[in-house]
Amino acid sequence: MIGSPFSFSAKNDKIVKRDLLFEVIMNELKFTAIYEKAEEGGYIGYVAELPGANTQGETIEETRENLKEAVALLLDCYREEAEDRVSANSGARKEELILRAA
């Protein structure tokens, strides 16, 4: 997979040491991946929550890996577009939005 700021394989765990205190930061994004047999053979896969994230492969495993890359590429593209819009708009405000799992 390409060098993306996102990890979709499982978990991306980081441990940061601060004196005697350890801070654990876990980043995980969960999406609903749908896999269907393709009429011409192989499989197609897409992410229900992310329009445009779709791919195909000969096996489900190949389709899954291709889908992870497609999601990363799509999110990178959205991030670049947002950066361009923010830099072009002097009245825009940018901040990180952090979602915590329940």
C-alpha cells in the first residue's frame, strides 16, 4: 500500500513515553466492505460509507487489499482537495477532528 496517513489493515498503535506516564494512542477506522462475485469472474468490492471506494480482484483476499489501497488513495485525494480549498479561502478555518470509538 502507498504511504498514506491512514491505516486500514487493523490497528496502528503508538506508545509515547512521558516520564513515568505512558500515553497510548490507537487509530482505527472501521468501514463496511461489501464483496460480490463478478459476472465475468473474480470479485468486486466497495465501501458502503465511502462512495467512490471500489475495486476488483481475482480473489476476495486480492480484492480486500485493493480496496484498502483504494480507500487510502481516495482519502488522500479528499485531503489534498480540502487543503487546496482552505489555502484558497482566507476566511476558512482548519482544525483536526478526532473521533473516539464508543
